[in-house]
Amino acid sequence: MRYDLAVIGAGIVGLAHATLAARAGLKVVVIDRDMRANGASVRNFGFVTVTGQGQGDTWRRARFSRDIWAEIVPQAGIDVLHKGLVMLTHSPGARRVIEEFARHPMGEECALWEPEQVRAALPFAHGNGLSGGLHSPHELRVESRTAIPKLAAWLEETQGVSFRRGVAVTGIVPGRVETALGPIEAEAIAVCPGHDFRTLFPEVIARHRPQECKLHMLRLSDPGWRLPHAVMSDFGLLRYRGYHVCPSQPALAAQLQQEAPEILADGIHLIVVQSADGSLVVGDSHHYGATVDDFAPESVDRKILDLARSTLDLSRSEVVERWVGVYGSAEQDAFIETPDPRIAITCVTSGTGASTAFGLAQDCLGHYLGILP
């Protein structure tokens, strides 16, 4: 059998390529060396983030991806656990940043909240110096551990996508994917390798000088309250590149570097989302290297927890699970390369896969491979 598109990699980026191609009526096969998704696509918040994404392509792709997620989740039986984001601020400097962002075109439909509005919506939010919040209506949250398998099953059972799992790809030439179980022929090939930068087209990927990023994440037991929106706080105004358009953001960065250098040394910022059983997913940290280690120092988890507890009332919660995730990182948020007009490589290098995968797939399949309008 010959396919219109072969996708290498069954993480969210690969599944996004398969989704858009199948919707266009193309015959698609997805090939993955593992039997199930076990990488960055399931070791995350399941948080489709729009507000705060980097100006330009990343923000555009995030908006497109959010709309595709919203369209397909009911079809695939994926639950949206909550919507929106509240970026809490705890100093006048952080408040200035969100005021500036709300006036920027990237802050469209976002609203500034006064401290009393924050407390009315999130009565469990506390912390010295709460100066307000930025509410965004754009985000949605799914449970990535179940959403990714459900998306794959929906593609296979209702959209006609073929899956070859447990099959290692050993080489690619135009029109053919070589695997350990024999060749697969396809008119176009989309390579979505996650943070595997050394197996397929390593010389092409190396031009972007990618490295690995390791992050710590935790699950906390039900705190006794419910989140209507995801929560972030001041350090996210440094981590998310979209807020860098704000004139006062560098001053906030300098302030936080002076006040909490140990937090920034571990690349920590706060995201809190909630699962259907009431448990919270809390994170995260960022450590970089050509190959990161598998160790998770308790000191890093303690800093994440201290930041979370200084922001939200977690007096009834305890840690019930810990894990690390690894994703690719580079100077730009993502890149697409075409070593041949019929072969494209799509890499997310910023931890924005859930948020931008469908936008990246649209760019790859439309502009680079030319198989979508």
C-alpha cells in the first residue's frame, strides 16, 4: 500500500500532522518505535496555552491549535477540564507588566483583575502583596495522559489513519520510509522526532543547535477547592516570551533575579492545573544539557512546592506523584526543515507542543510540503 503521507512519531506533533492530513482526505500512516506515547506529549500539563506565547509565529500557531483542539475534543471523547488562565501578580512591577500586556494586541480579550476580583474568583489564592491578575479566556486544559491515546484511537477508528507501532525507522529517502519490518512507501514524509535529534537527519537538525530540557512536575492530592482556570504567577512573565513585548518586563526580571535567584537558577515558574479527580498538576523547573540526567533532586521539588504554597492554599494537599519530562530546546520555539521537497522535519524546541502542534502541522503540510491548501 502506498500512502499520501507517512508521519514519523506518534507524539502530539505527529498526531497533529495526521489529523490535518486525514481531514483533507489523504491516506495517512503514523509510524512510531514505541507501543504508546511516553515522552513529552504525556508528561506535561495538558495545557493549551495561547496568552503569553512568543510574538509572531508561535502566537499565531497557538491560536490556530486552540481552535482545532476545541473542534476535535468532543469528537474524540476528550474532556476539557477547565478553560482560561489567570496570571497572578504579587508586586507593583509584575502588575505593570500585565497592564502593558493587556493594552498590547497580543492581549486581546484579556482582562485586568483587581485583587478583590482575584479573590472572588479564586478565594484560595493568597500571598503577600497580591496586586491583581490577568485573566485570559483563550486556554483549555486536557489530561494529556489520556487525551493523546484518545486522539490516536479516534484517528485510527474514525479517520482512517493507519498506525505502525513498535516499528523503528532506520532510514528515509524520497518516497520511502525504511523500517526494521520493511519499507513503507509514501508521496510525502513528515518527521516529528520529539527530542531525538540524532537518529534521522541529524546534520539538518544540528544546524539549530538544539539541546535537551528536563523539567520536574508533581501531582498533589485534592486541595478541597476547584480551579475554574489554570493559574500562573509572576515568574511566568519571565518564562513566557510573549510578555517580553512589555516595556517594564526587563525591570521585573531584574527585580526577581535579585529577590529570588535560587528560583531562577532552577528555571522555576508556576503552573497549576486540576484533574477530574480534583488532584492538581503543579510545576515546573528547567535544566538544560546536550543529554540531561534522569535524577530529580528533592531541593528542586521543594522550591516548586514552596512557590505553589505561597500562591494558593494547599494546606490539605500532599504530593502523590512525581515525574520528570524531557523536551527539545533551542533559540527559536520551533523549526521546520525540508531536506527534500517531499520530506519535512518538524521540531518543537520550547515545550509548546500541546499549544502549537496543529499550527505547526498546518505550516508544514501546507507551506513546506504543499499537500494542504
